[in-house]
Amino acid sequence: MDNRNVFVAIALSMSVLLFWGAFFDTPPPTVTKKVQSSIGKEDNSLSQNQITPNINQEKIVTEVSRKDSLVKVDRVIIDNENISGSVSLKGAIFDDISFKNYKKILGEEEKVVFLNPRETKDGYYIETGWTSIGNQVKVPTIDSLWKVKGNKILNANSSVTLEWDNNEGLIFKKKIELDEKFLFKINQEVINKTSKSVNLYPYAQITRNRKPDDVQGFYILHEGFIGVFDGELKEDGYDDVEDKKISRTADNGWLGITDKYWVTAIVPPKDTNFKSTFLYKDTFKANYILNSPVEINPSSSSINEVRLFVAAKEVNSIDSYAESEKIEKFDLTIDWGWFYFFTKPLFFVIDYLFKISGNFGIAIVLVTLAIRIIFFPLANYSFRSMAKMKALQPEMVRLKEIHKDDKVKLQQEMMALYKKEKVNPASGCLPILIQIPFFFAIYKMLFISLEMRHQPFFGWIQDLSAKDPTSIFNLFGLIPWDPPGFLIIGIWPILMGLTMYLQQKLNPAPPDPIQAKIFAFFPLFLTIILAPFPSGLVVYWTVNNILTIAQQWVIMRKTKIKTN
């Protein structure tokens, strides 16, 4: 097998990567004993009159600036080493969170703002509370004004307690705690001072006014609604939820809305049957409500705990929460993809090498070297096969000329030639096929890893998770012109294309002139295709090509075959 199989494999891989989602839909949610999916249908676990406007409220977004909205009501300040913001005392909602350690734009000081007040265009907030059957009990709503009891600053060392009195004998309290990173714990207490028992249903809800502008329209990464219900991962896109309400019931799990690098998630109490709903009604909502009420007897109280995550998707942080909080499959908030068993370990390897070298680009180069060493024997076998095929090329051409009118005879002669010279024409494919998962894994890791965001390499590469910013169409910055996105073909993609071309030249062109032209076009085609991909991936592929060329050149120099 000659080197054109490499390009066929790459082209097919890229085709799968780019077009799989266009032709194959995600399987619909399945029904299991514990998880019952109901899309656009009535869920019998709770009657509709139990769902109050607190949960499925209709809301008209008003164009209020974030700055103006934040000063309209009193707030509890949030501050720890990782996040800053506030909780609105109107509704006791979490609607103001920024990530301290992440910049919105590389080179600028503005931090990533994640949650926004509901009155803003990009409103994104979380609420918790209680509801009752048919609104029979007066409970706090999203417009209720809460009072702070004591401390007004929420951090890792001090909690905050909020209180609301319905003036009918029920007092609602929320004790909010925050850890050093991204986890909020809310103990919701109801004190019943009446002479009657009260049944209430705890709930929590994430609301997002609109779909983000930067949602990836590409299957490689899921952005939108996510949840794990009794161990089963469910992912629903914004478009799916716009079309149909999606409801599920489970005894354990979590749910939320995920972005590429950030996530909001709510975790119901463990071993408690709940109903989850993803829906769109003027705004996007992800909520849960317990299927069984909490009974608060006269002159007594009841507490229900809710856990909220407003998190940067740091691998170590997410994994730590999954283990310490015993949240099943919480690590899947990070979309590791099909090759999870390759991608995640590969991340830990690169992260370790980064800690040693201090540069993610160098870590990628070191991983490339490691992969080449691991596959060295297989690659040698492949290249020997390629070299033998190259040496046999003149004889193969001669046989085709002799038997051009007898395909059966030609096939017999070719097989006899392969047998005589002990050549397997397909032997070069296996090493390439084995390495394809590593290509996908590295691409996936670079694409989704927050740790790779805004990490520099050398020179003009200041963000390995972004494409090479240079372009041949403005002579790499010498001409004062910003070309459109599709014309940004940088130095590293060009180097990658050149190394692919050199690889191709190590092998003879196909006998068929049309086929030869097609394969000659592959390096240019893949250069254009891979130019907008993360520069870290292009660095990996270029270094891999250089090492492959060196190894293949040595093998071909040593391989000799007599064909006469």
C-alpha cells in the first residue's frame, strides 16, 4: 500500500468528522424502568395544576443594561477565589456570576461574565423554591423580596441566610453556602406556625433568555441541555427543546445547561423521585420538581437541600466534585466524545507534560513523539510494505500493459507477484487505522479543554485552542488588510500541507493520470480544511508528518526488491 492511503484515511476521517452529524441523528431518548422520557406529552407523575408560574412562567424580556439591572435591587455579595457576583434579594435568584480566572478576550482584562439578571437581553439565572398544588399555599415567587438575616457576604468561610414570611403562618428560609470553587449548597427550610399540615414540592430551575450567539453548530461538541437520570446521560440541543418539551423522571441524577467551557447544573436530593423538564416558552428552562410532597406538620419545620453548580469546566474540579459529592457521571459535563477512553487519559498526559515544560505546545510535541515511539514497530511494518510496493511499481505497470484486456489474468499475475515478493498490499492500512482514534482524541481534547484556552505556543500562536491567526492572503501581516475568515490560512497549516506533499512525493504517483491528479490535490484540500481548526492540532499533525517523513525515508532507503 503506498502513501496515498494515508491521505484517503485522513480525508475519510475528516469527512466523518465534518458530516456525520448531518446524516445521522442522535438516537431518541430510550425508556427504561427508572427513566421515563416524555417528549411533548403529558407526564402523569405530577398534574399540571401542581406546576405553578414559579416554574413555567412566561416572561417578556426587557432591554435593560446589566449595569442598571444590578443596582435596581439589594443584593448579597458573592466572592471566593474563583467567582464573583451577587444574589438578588428579589426572588433570591442567582443572576450575577463572573469567573475571576478567565478573560473574555485574550489580551484584555474583562473577565468572563456568565450569569446575568433576567431583565437583560442575555438573562441567565437560577432559582430555587417551593410550589404547591393549585397555588393553595402562598409561597415566595421570583418577584418576592427576601430579607438577609445577619451576614451579607457569601464566601467559602461564611454562609448567608435569607428569610421570607408569607404572613399566613409560614416562614421560608434559605441558608446558602459556597465552597472554594463553584458549588453552592442551599438548605431550604419551611417553618410552619399554623395549626394545619402543609404539603409543598421543592423545585429548582435554570432559565436562559436566549440561545447564545457562539453555540457551535457542529456535532463534535454538545452545547445545550444536559442531564444524567439514573445513570443515563441525556443531551438535548436548543433546537430540540424549542420544538418539544422534554420531560423525564428519575430517582437520582442531575441536570443543567452546558456551554463549551462553562456549565450550570442543579442536583436534586439523592434517592428522591423527581420530574425533570427541558422546555422553551419565551425562554429556555431546565428544571426539576420532586414528585412527592414534603409534609410540614403544625409547629414544626422541614429542610430540603439543593446543590447548584455555576462552574468553569476544569477537569480536575469537575472530577473532584463527581467523587466528593457522589454525583454519578458528573464528569460528563465535559464532552469527551466517543473516544472517551483515549481523550481523557490523553488530556492528563498532556497536562502532566505541561506542568513539566510550562508550555502546552511543547507538551503537544512531546505527546506526538510519544505516540510515534509507541507506534514505531507498526509504522516500520507499514513503511516497509510501502517501500516494497514502490519497488514493485514498474513491474505492476508492465503487467497492466501486457494484460490490459484480460482483467482476470491481470489479477492472477498481480497476486502471484505479491506472493512471490511476500507483499501484502493492504498491510500499510492497519497502522493508519489504529492512529485515527488518536487524531480524533487530540482534536477533541484541544477543542473542548478549558485548560487549553488562551494557552500560547511560540511566536504568533497565542492561543492553541484557536486557529492560526496569520494568513497567506495578506502575506502574513505584511499587507495591512484583514482577510475574511475563509481566507485565513496561516503559516502552520501551510507547513502541514507542505509536509503532506513531501510525504506524498516519497511514493510513486498512481498509474491512472486522473487518480494521480486527485491524490496530488489532497495536501491542498486538507490544508484548507484544517486551517480553521485549533492551531494545537495543526502543530501536532505537522510534527507528526515530519517524524513520519524521516522514518519513512530511512525505511525506503534500506528496502530493496528484485523484480526480474
